[in-house]
Amino acid sequence: MAEYDRIEHDVLVIGAGGAGLRAAIEAANAGARVGLVCKSLLGKAHTVMAEGGAAAAMANVDDRDSWRVHFADTMRGGQYLNNWRMAELHAKEAPDRIRELEAWGALFDRTEDGRILQRNFGGHRYPRLAHVGDRTGLEMIRTLQDQAIHMAIDVHMEVTVVRLLMDGDRVAGALAYDREKGRFKLFASGAVVLATGGVGRAFSITSNSWEYTGDGHALAYDVGAELMDMEFVQFHPTGMVWPPSVKGILVTEGVRGEGGVLRNSQGKRFMFDDIPENYRNQTAESEEEGWRYTQGDKSARRPPELLTRDHVARCIQKEVREGRGSPHGGVYLDIAWIKERLPNAAEHIRKKLPSMYHQFKQLANIDITTTPMEVGPTTHYIMGGIRVDGDSQMSSVPGLFAAGECAAGLHGANRLGGNSLSDLLVFGRRAGEFAAKFAARGKGNPSAGDADEAVRLALAPFDRAGSAESPYAIQHELQQMMQKLVGIVRQESEMREALEKLRGLRARAKKVGVQGNREYNPGWHTALDLENLINVSEAIALAAIERKESRGGHFRDDYPEKDAQFAKFNLVVRKAADGSMHLERRPLAPMPSELQAIIEEQKA
Amino acid sequence: MTTTTFKIWRGSRGKGEFTDYKTDITEGMVVLDAMHQIQAESAGDLAVRWNCKAGKCGSCSAEINGQPRLMCMTRMDELPANEPVSVEPMRAFPHVRDLVTDVSWNFEVKKKIKPFKPRKPDAPDGTWRMAQEDIDRVQEFRKCIECFLCQDVCHVLRDHHKHDEFIGPRFFVHVAALEMHPLDTEDRLRDLKDDNALGYCNITKCCTKVCPEHITITDNAIIPLKERVVDEFYDPVVKLVRLFRGKKKA
């Protein structure tokens, strides 16, 4: 029998970004004894990098806003493939979740009359994002962290879960190792909440940190949970493109919200050339009108730079491909130009976008108050994830919950900027609440056989220390391959090639060997993450082949148009009895007429 | 492209030595890129803690050529060319392995600081009103990314090892953010004086110099806290008044 410490909790939360922390707080509030596992140190999770803000229809800046408008914006942005119940709950509950953060000490930027200030963002009809300059994610995670440490929550830092443990058909715990010493831990719990974030590390150009290896997606898939909408990966339009070592680092949409514009090498604002029909009556007709919108003129419509991310990313890609890009393969994002309109523009930019100013100054030697930035698309977010019940966030496996980026549903085919931070709060809280309820009904007994096998598999790379297969090399090849073959513009032949290559990489990953011992060994950790990356990559490619149309974050060169018959279902992936990946079309649940009516009314 | 030699501290639990690695440096590379390249090329088990690689999470703190810095924000072209670059772990915390230290003490310290306690809401809907100018200074403190470089460089911790008595600059910034928060009603002044040993800080401003977020730790956080403590406990007029009233402040 393998050696491990056994730790008991009522609710085990895996992942300590915004969703995991919010779930842990709620479960602890409900009286559950909570374990919170984080792959990094507490407070370092990817939420920390969120910049622009959290979307909530508080109507502090524009009183025409309401949950109905937010709901309709979210559905439109998601091309109506969203789980409408989640979109409804999200729009209704986000304002309370933001106010609650203020009660816990968060300090959002203020309006003139002292309330929480809200800013414009792509796809949102009215200024809706509560924010703190361009470091909103840091403010959120710190507020949640500082709240959580004074509660009955045991935090397990730098611990990585390698397998979920079952008791029959319900989840009963997880097997994990600690980074520092490489010791194994068996967590036994009545419920498990997955809040592990995304899959960005499956691509070479990404704004995501090393942690984003699809752990939650893969752990859930492994125990039979369904994954949904995996073809929908969001490529954020503006990542840094130069110098090479920072390629992919995010440049917040807030730059455009504050009046930043996109230009090609000829100095043209190309976004005016391609405005989708369903956004035409919400989009500015002239540069003048767009500028007035960013400055709070309620009679003006938003500039085309603030169209949805999928669209802006493809427009940038097109400029570059057709030879109108910047020297390093991007386009120009210019905020410096506002000096023509505003006194003290440089100071204004530094105040509104401090970390962008700092990031470009330090990493690229560029002063954004005087010089345009070079930007291009970067892998940012996955709309797809674990399929959950809209109210409780429980997956198709009893006792297994998911919230935040690793769950699917809220965002449909494309996520609006700002809807992710509010997603974390709304559904993190719900997952925590329902997980505590589920756990109160009793615990299972985690399968010892599965735990032993997980330990044996985890240690196997040490037995192959002399292997020629390096985990770093396989990870690198996978990232290059996914970027090239299943990236922002897709076609069938390339994705078939990707599936073939994934089979090869999977075989090689089984032979991977690592040097050294179990103490804080990044080679070993990289080796253990490989299977997760390969599984989520396969799910993305399979679903992307099946969706023979272009919609939201999914764009097919061989099917460049939207196709109405594909608007009727989500694609769902699960593990078949023989271990292969099974894909099916799942019809959308019919939307209640009152929600349908809101969508129609907001189209006007 | 140039080839640079890195002298990297390798070892476990405080025992170790500098080991030389050579790797190629291309335009725009930061020290963390070089560490990753070395991992992939020749030292697969080189322990490095990192996360966002964008200066926002504060994980990759280390001492580069003897200076406490974030590896992800230190560009190779700002270090002296044609000279070896030394990279070693933070020295104020227990060593784990290679460049990784055990910073858990910081998380324990934070738990002991009294949490935020807001006044009653200002509006019937349970919300508050605050002016932007009243929160500007607190927002400066809340920029902290908890990289703990200020703790690393503070001589009270680094040289005198007063970890049991002294909370360090990071947590003076944390307390300042709470004390100066317009809504907070808690009183942490006695804790600052007695339990947090604020008096040990002799304002050498080393912490301010290394802060990657450019928080003016000493001038804006520590000195105002010291003034508040002095006003509360050492003001002769207040002392006299208390003497006559025969009342002690809790």
C-alpha cells in the first residue's frame, strides 16, 4: 500500500483563485469544515492578473442599466449557446456579490458621489465594470484571501491534485502531492468543488500562467463528468507581441475602454471596416462618436474597438495576414493619442492604467503615454468546461461541483470581458453553498485501490530517469502544435492532423522520465501535468471538428459563416467505457418565454 | 544573441553552493526566462517558484546579483553585460530547495492582524459612500503583490531574525491599509506598539527601495503609523489628562 497522509474535510475546494476562495468562504459560512487546496501560494492564482473589472448591473454610472440588459448582453455575446439559467442568475446576483466585497474591505474606484465607479467594456451596453484601475483581480483575490484566513478553512498551499477518488458513483475525495517534499495526501470529503481555472498552457501564445493546465477539466473527465463547449477558446485580441519573451502577456481591454484605438501600419482604424450586423445599431458611426462614448456621453454609441473579443481578435489577425501589421506581427493599440483631446493626458493614463504603463515601460521600454503599443491575439480563456447544473453548479457526478473558468455554461460561444470576475463570485458562492449542503448528507469512503494506483502512476517518471523523453520537450511540442493547428483560425484537415499528433504525444508522455528527487522538482510536476494538457487538447480538437460553422471564439476557415442548425445544441464530451473520448450533440434546453422576451426587447 | 553564465544557488535546506550554467540570451529576455531555459536544457529539476510572469503575483522573488528582485521583471539587458549573473534565494526565510524558500511565516503573521471591521452602511441599501481622494492613499498600499522582497531586505528580519516579535514592512503596509481605510472601525495601535514591534523599524527605507510596485512603504505607511502610536501612547498632554482622570486606555 502506498504511503500518504489522510486528511478529512466536509468540503474540499480545489483551486484558490476567485471562484475557489468564494466557494470556500460560503461553505465555511454554512458550517462546513473546508479544505482549500492551491497549486501555488495563497493569493497568487490567476485571478490576480485580471485587469479590467467585474461586470455587475449596479447602474451607478448609467441608470438605464439593469439585470435584464446584462442578461441580454451576455446571451448576445455568447451567441445564444449559453446556459440561460446561469446567465440569468449571474446578471441578477452580480451586484450583491460586488457590494459584499466592499463590506469585506475591497476599495473600488469611486464615482463623483462616492459610489462604486463602473467602466465601459466590450459587448456591455452600459458602463458596468466595477474596477480598481487596471488591477481589479488583485483587489478581489486579496479581499477574498483576507476574509478566508479568518475563517474555518484549512489552506493547503502548493499542493496539486492528481486524481479524484470515488465511492461508487459519488465523489469521495482526492489524491494529491505537496510540491515542497513530494509527499502524498489523501483528502476524504463529502463534496468536492473544482475551481482550477483554464487550459491556456495548451497553447504557445497565452496570457495564462503555468498553473493553467486544465487540471479540473481533466480530473472531472477522468471520473466520468461531462465537459461541454470545449471548442470555444477565447483568444484575447490584445496581448503583447514584442519582445519575444513576453509574447502573449495581456494588455487589458480597459485600454480601449479608456479611449485607446486600434490602427494598422497605414494608420487606419480598421475596426470601422467590419461591424457585425447584430451589433450595428449599438456601434458608433464615427471616430468622434466613439470618443464621446468612452468619455461617458450617454447619447453616443460604443466605438468598434469595443466589439466582442472574438471579432476584434479576428480583425487583427486579418490585418496582419494581409500585410498591414506592425513590424513584430501585431497591430497598433494607441492610447497616447488622447492627448489631442484631454489636458494632462499622460497623467490620466498613468492613473487609469497604472499596471499597463508599468508593464510596457519595464518589459518593452515603451512609454504608452507617448507611443502606441504593438499587440496581437493571445490565448486567454476557455468558455468550455465541466457541464454543471445552473443553480447548484453540480456536475453530472454526484458531489462534484465546479465554478469559474473550469465550469461551462455562462459564456456560451464567447465570454464578455468583465463577466469572468463576476462569474467567479456568483457561482463560486453557489458552488460553496450547494457543496456544503451535499456534504451535510454524509460522506463516502474514497477508494484505496484508486489512491494506490494514482501514487504508483505519479511516481513512475522517476523509474524512467534515464528516458530520452523530457517533459519540457513534450509540453513545448504540444503547445506549438495546438497553436498552429487548433488556434484562432481552424480547418478540418489541420485538426485531424492535431488528433494524430496528440496520439503520438500521449504515447511519448507515458515514457517520460525525470531527474532528481521528489523535493520541489519542476520537471516532475511538468511530467504530471502532461496528461491533463493532452486530454483537454483532444477534447478541444474533437469538438472543434464537429462544429462545422464559425461562431464566437470558434472560427473555421472551411466554414466561415454561422449556421442556424448549429445554434440548437452544445457539444458534450465524456469518457466512454473503453476509455476513449465520446462526443455528442446535446440540444439546448428551451428558454422560458419571459427570458426570451427580454432578449427580443433588448435587440431593439 | 550572447551567451551568459549564471551562478545559480543549488541545494536543499540551506546547504548548497553556486553552480554555473551557460545559456543564450535573446532580445527582451528576463532572468526568469533564463531560468526556464536552463531547466529545459540542462537542469530539469532546478527549483524555481513562479506563476504569472508579468509582475502581478509576486511569486518569483530572488536575489539577483545580490539585489532582491522579481525574476520576471528583471531584464537581462539592464544587468552588466559580459559578466556572470548570480541568482540565489531570498535570505530572510528558511531555505527549501535551490531558489525556493519557505515563506509560510508571512501567512501566519497576517492571520494575527485584526481583520477589517466596517462601520454601519451609509445608505439604506447597505452600501457606503467614499470619496476617491479619501481612498487614494489606501489604494497605494493595496497594490502590494506580497512578493515579500521588503521582508527579505529588512535588517530586523534578515540580520537580527526578529521574526517572532516583528511583523516586517509588508504587514505594516497591511495594517496601514486597514487603519487608513475610511470605513474601518478597528483599533490596532496597541498591537502595533506591543505585538508588532513597530519601534524596531529605524526608517532606513531599504524596503521602499526594493518594492517592485513602488509603494512608498516607509514614508506613507510606516512613519504615519509611528506617529499615530506616539500620539496615542506617548503624548505628554494626553498622559497628563489621563493621570488626572485616573483612566487608562484599553
